[in-house]
Amino acid sequence: MNNMGKAYQARIKVYDIETLEIEKQRLKRMCRQMEREMNSRLDHVKDHYGSMAFNSLFPGADGESNIFKWGLRLGKSAWESEHIRSFLTTAIFSVVEFIAVRLGINFFNKHFGEKHKKQD
């Protein structure tokens, strides 16, 4: 996939308009090749970013434990299910909302509650 070495070797010295056009075409071909290679690398990252992140967090967990593999497969198949993903998202937002409301109530009571009025 990496044929860029040949493209770099084919450079020519530009002395007139004709050789300039030839060089422009060569550079366009090289640019298209680099774009295709970059797109294929980007597709690879898109397809594997989850496992790359997981392997960076848990570097030794790639195959030593069958229980770990089983749990990973179960988690992956559960995450691919739209119902489970929706449930988990809703549950996470509910917990975050509950914590935010409790913090808001505590803040309000601390600054504007009955105890504060009595101290004045």
C-alpha cells in the first residue's frame, strides 16, 4: 500500500511549462494515493478505536483469562443492543440528575434555608 517511495524518486527538474504540467500530474497522483492511505487508516481507527482504548487501559487483558474474554464478549454484545444501550444511557442520566438535584437542594438549604435566616 505504501508506494510513495517510487513517487518521490520520479521527481524531475522543471525548466518549462511541459515539465511543470508533468510534475503537477505526478504530485496530484501522489496526493490521491496519500488521501486513499489516510482514509484507509482512518477507517481502521474507526473500526477499532474501542478495542484500542480498552487495550491501552488494560494492557495485559488481551487473552490470559477466559472469564475476562467471556465478560468482554458479553459486554460488547450488550452494548451493540440498542435497548440495553438506551437503558444504560437513561440510567446514567437519571443518576446524574438525582445527584445534581440533591446538590442543588443542599446548596439552597445552606444559603437560603431556615437556619440561615435565624442566624441573621
